[in-house]
Amino acid sequence: MHNPFTPVTSVPVDTRTARVHEEGWQSWSPSGTYALGTVPYRPTNANWATVCYRPGRAVPAGAFQGEGLLALDPGDGSPVRLWAAADPLHEVPSIRLTVAAGVAEVEADGPVKEWTGTGIQSVLADWAGALALPAPRPAPTVWCSWYEYFTAVTEDDIHENLRAMDTLDLPIDVVQIDDGYQSALGDWLTLSGRFRSRRGIADAIRARGRRAGIWTAPFLVDPASDLAETYPDWLVRDPDGSPLRAGRNWGHVLYVLDTTHPAAAAYLTDVYTTLRAEGYDYFKADFLYAGAMDGVRHSGADALTAYRLGIGLIRDAIGADAYLLGCGAPILPSIGLFDAMRVSPDTAPHRRPEADDFSQPGQDPAEFTGVGRQWQHDRLWVNDPDCLMARPAVETRARWAAHVAAVGGLVASSDRLLSLDQWGVETTRRLLTGVTGVNR
């Protein structure tokens, strides 16, 4: 149970021109700036509220709410105001704003500090800059299997695209295998029937002068996995003793690995040590919100402490030189842990998301939140706007490519490369080489 909300301040506003920036909890949570008369994006069902927003922090109608960060441009020429978590790595208060009779009332359920600036993005950037983090390493260019093959990817698909990169002369540094190579969530070292050898394919990638990358969801466990059946004490629990549920995806409920359990921690370390030894040095860690959910853990650690400890185990196992991309991750508790971070919901071959929920896959929600989080780029990490898709079947592909080019950051292609037409090949090559001007 979180703390009750208490008043922070009152700010006069011009209700016609004032703007509010809500910072969402995790990568997929809608984040951006709204006019006062706008209804902010909210979850449209209970499952997405768990998987894509901050569980247990529903927002009342008529209120704006930022998770650890909320900014207000009063619209009357006075400075922009930002309220920020006092200790963002360990306590992320919800900050709420309502307006009545031309006055914004701000309240929070934890300690916040106030900043002022000349614009919403600039004051957020000032706050991030004051953290004085080391400059992030430049991102490699990437090809990712997800948006063409999804969970049906095969080892032969990887080999085909690896050959096509040479044929098409595409400057791709990393070939990243996404979801589908493993037998089950949690059983990361057991292959699905579509793959023959994880080490063998890493060797093939490296033999062509590229780096091998791989996807995991380290804190998720499929209830039907060998891990869940063999080691049920490795799971985070509800107060009633049942396994904590991190929502539903892939057609089933999701459990959470308790990385404060010594044996579970040793297993997670072994997974990543093994992958690194097999030749993988680029890691996309996904669905990370699960590791920061409140629950009963072996050590008694709170959720955010357990989350940071879990990511620390991964970093120690893969080494400081490996590249680590976070996704579906709680934003503020992830500061200082990642090289790059997904800063939006998933994109998709279509523009509009399911049920108009802006946490769901679609180009419109990815653009909205990707733009709203531009202030994070090169301050907290390298921003990942999600993958470029340039094949003819992708709706409004030129507009999506223009967004990826405009926001900068990590550039990853996710097409079957032989399906690209001339425009798709040229656009993919331009974005991978950092050359913009992709509108047509």
C-alpha cells in the first residue's frame, strides 16, 4: 500500500494555454504533454493496467498524474514548474495535478523536489543533466527478428537475413535474435524446436564480422516452464502465498522470478554468463516491469531494491563491455543501469493501437511517447524509439521512418531484408548510416 497523497503546492494557470507533462511509469506507459482540457491516455482494461502502466496507481477522472516526474507550463508566461522524485532510484512517488477555478493543485504520495525552467522538455533535460551520469556509449546499429517473424522465428530465418545484409550492403553491427528461440519464458537455455544451436548461430554471425545479440525477459516465468514446476520457491509471492501475477501475455498468466532468492539469483547469473560465453554481447532485456512489482520476496527487499539488484546481476554476468538495452522497464528506477532504453510502447506495421490504448503496439503511441521522452536521450541513456520497418506492407512506412530518423538514438531494422523494395533498402541504409531525409 502506498502513502496517502498530501498537498505540494498551488499554481495559478491560464486554462486556455497551460500544458501538463505526465511521465509514465515504464517504457510502454504513455508519456507526453497535454492541454488542460485533454483527457490523458489511460489503460482500457485491467490486464494492460498491470502490464503497461503502474500497478495499483489508478488515476481519478479529471486528474493528471506523473510517476516520479510531472511538469506544468502555467501558460501565463511564468516559469515552467517540475516536480521530481527526491530519490528517484529508490522511491518514485506519484505526483497528481487537478485544476479548479484557474488554480492547479499539486499533490504527491512521497517526497518531491521542485525545479523551474523555460520549457517542459528543457526543464526535464535540466533535471536529468543534474544527475551527472556518465555519457552513454553510442549505440550499435541492429537488425532484430521481432517485427517480421515474431515468436515463429527460426534459425534459418536468421541465416537468410545474415546473408542478405551482405548482399544489400547494409551497415548492421548487431544481429539480434528476439523472442522465439527459447522453449519457455524462464527456460532461457533450453531451445525451441526451431533452433539447433545458440552457440552455432552466434559463431555464424561473428564469422561475418557482426556481433551477436539476444532477447530475454529475465524476470518473467511461464507457469508451464520447467523452472516454475521444479523451483516454485523461486517465484515472488502475493501476501496470501500464491505466485504473484504480472498480468497475461502470450495467452497465459505470467509469474515473476524472485532474484533475491540465492538459488534463483545463481540461475539468472548462469543464464547470462552462458549466453556471453557463447558469443553474445548485445542483450535486450524486456518486460522488466515485473521485477519492480510489489510482492513478497525471499530477502524481504522492497520492489525497487530487488529490481536494481536483479539488473545488477545481469550486468555483472555479461560484463561492463556488453551492450544492455532495457525495455518495458520502470524509467526512474533504471537510471544508471542501461546503455540504451526503449522510451515508448512497441511500434507496429499499423498506426493505431488496439482499443485506442496508447500503451499498445502502434506507430501513433510510439511516436507520442517517443517525442515526449526526447529529454532522456544522451542524458540518462541512448533512447530506443523502436525498430524501423521499411517493407512495402507497413502502413505509412515513410512517416514512421521519418520519426525514427528525427528522434535519433538506437536504429534497428526489423524487416525480412529480402522483402524490401528499392525505397525500403535505401531508407534502411540511410538510417543505419545516420543520414536523415527519409520523407517521400
